[in-house]
Amino acid sequence: MKTLDKIPTGKIERASKLIKTGVKIGGNYAKYYGKKIVNPDLTRDELDNDNAGDIYDGLKSLKGSALKVAQMLSMEKNLLPNAYVEKFSLSQFSVPPLSAPLVRKTFKKYLDKYPEEVFDSFEKDSVNAASIGQVHRAKKDGMDLAVKIQYPGVAQSISSDLALVKPVALRMFNLQGKDSDKYFKEVEDKLLEETNYLLEISQSKEITNKCSHIENLRFPNYYEALSSERIITMDWMTGTHLGEFTKTSFSKETGNKLGQTLWDFYMYQIHGLRKVHADPHPGNFLVNANGELVVIDFGCIKEVPDDFYNPYFELAKKENISNDAIFTQKLYELEILTPSDTDTEITFFKNLFHEMLSLFTSPFHEETFDFGSADFWGKIAALSEQYASDKQIRKMNGNRGSKHFLYMNRTFFGLYNLLNDLKAEIQVNHFQKYL
């Protein structure tokens, strides 16, 4: 794979790259509509493939928050055309890596030494490269190590990248500009945290220590003396990325075992620690030779404050969803309904969220739940399609819900998708034995 000797870091340089991508997409639409005139039955498949490829090609050279957005979108299997999901999923661990000279330069800047001065051996070629950093294998004092190096300029470009993305997001998600700032600030804060590798090490060690008693779960050790604000050194963990593992012919028993481990890990964090690993994409997990789940990245941790946690999980109870007074009260507490809403808006959003929550919280209403159920995912797909084509939704103010919804919903939707990939049937309350 071709390596990168330079990453665009200036606002104008990065904006120029995105504008060029936009021009390509415009050309794709022109080509599509030209063909559509000749063939009215033409589907959007070719357009989706062309657009997904051009968007990904533009983002992968920028890396950082721009590519992170693609990584997040790759988890939205029921919200995006398949071409986008397939192409954006490459951003999880398959993008052009930094060249060896740029790696050495970065090392010298943040550890004041070159890699060969720090380790007994250091492989100049990365083993994987993702949105914010890339990983190299190394050895020291007989230990096999993984060294994650952050791309230059990532932290500095987050605010300007989000400013470029904001107009598109406002249109896509029907947000009102002045009221949407809390959502963009939440994303910006989380992305900035992900670039702080000293914070990541601290979070990694804390959650590792507090979750180490959960069965079938493994974590690497972290080495602060060999790390810095832009470099993390940890144990090299062997195994198959979860995304690759789920494409193999694993047994139902293995899928259930791994799925139960994932479920217990996430429920324990949320209910026991009130903070959670909010980046549940397959590239952050391995399956080792013993069939254990290995967690290898803690860059994105979301704290769950009580004033959000309590109404959020009270609405996961079937009896509260069916009780109009309680249901309405919780919608106000979660900022889904606001004091300025009209009667029409109140009725519309109560009905909308009643339908959504009845479906998405259904796993919590059972003792066991089969995430491989075609019926469950068929209903999710149908609901997503219904909302995407609902013209009334576009007329409503889309700024709904606490800022905490962004990463909590991302966490649950990502978790549900991983459990679906494993075709896992889990015991819903099994995690409580760890509390």
C-alpha cells in the first residue's frame, strides 16, 4: 500500500481537498441523471458506489476527524446504502499509512528519541492504519509490543474540519443552526479527547482494572514510560479483528459466548461505572486463540451523568413506555420535548419516539434476546426507511434530545450491530452478577 509523506494540516489545504471531492460528487450526479434520462429504470447503485469511493478517497488522505466521521458512519448499516457502509468500513483499519521517515520524525518530536533508540526492534511498516493513528510492532526486554502513533496535525485540525462538515450535517439531520451547537461541541470535545493519548492511557488502565473480573475478556497492559501525548505503547495482543472473525464459520456457541461477553462488558460499564467505551466498531476488538474477546482501544469514553442516565433507562422499561404520563415526563427530561413545542409537535414527536423506543428497547424486555433475529433487524430497516421518506419529519425542528444521546445511541447501535454480526443470543440480565 502506498504510504503518505505528508498529511494536509492547514485549514485552506484541507478545505481545498474537500472541495475537490465535492466537485467529483457533482460530476457523479450529472453522469447519473444523464443516464437516467435514457434509462428511467436505472437504480442509484452506480451513483452510490461512485460517491462512496470518491468521498472515502478524499477523506483517507486527510485522516483525523474527517476520516473518523466515515468510520462512525460505517456502523450505520440500516441508515446508509450498502456501498457507503462497505467503503467507509475500510477506515476502521485499512487506510494509507505514514511513511517511515514521517514516523521517525513524529517519534523524535514526542519522545525525543528515534524508534530504534527506544526499542530493541521496531518494524518501520505499520500493521494497520486508521483514522487518528497507526500501529507498529516492536520488541523491548523480551516483550512483544504495539506502538500507536498519532498522525501529525490531527488534534489541531479537528475544529476546522467540523466547521467544514457542519453545513452538510445541518442539512442531512435537519438541525437548526443556532440550536445545534451543543451537538457539535459534544463531538468536538470527544474527538479532542481521542487525540490526548495520555488521557487514553489513564482511561484504559481504569476500565481495564475495573472490568478485569468479567469472564472471557482480556486487555493489554500499557507502558507509560514508553508513551507520550501522541504515542501509546502497550502489549501486542494476538487475535483476529472482530470484523474479520464474524466472516468466518464460527459456531453458534462461540457467537453466543462472545456476544454475552460484549453485552456484559457494556452493561457493566454503563450501570456500574457510569462511563462507557463509546466506540464499538469491530476494529477495536480481537478474538484470540482461546475464543476470548480482547479490547484494544479506549480512546473514546463517554461519561453518563445521572440526570441523563435515570430517564434514559427508565424509558427502557416496557411499563413506562406504555404509561403516557411517565413517558411524556421522561421525554421532557431528556429534552426530546421542549416547553416551546406546539400541540402538533408534541403529538408528532411522542408518536415518533414511542414507535422508536418500543423497538430499540425491546431487548431489555426479555430474559434472553436473539440479536441474530431477522425479524428484529427487518423491523429496524423498515423503520429507518419509513423515517427517511417521511416528509413531515423534514418540516419539523430536528434538534431533539440531550447532547448525551449522540454517543449513547452510537454505543447501543454499534453494540447491537456487533451482536447481530455474531448472531448472538444473550441473557439480558447476566451482567448484574458483576455489579
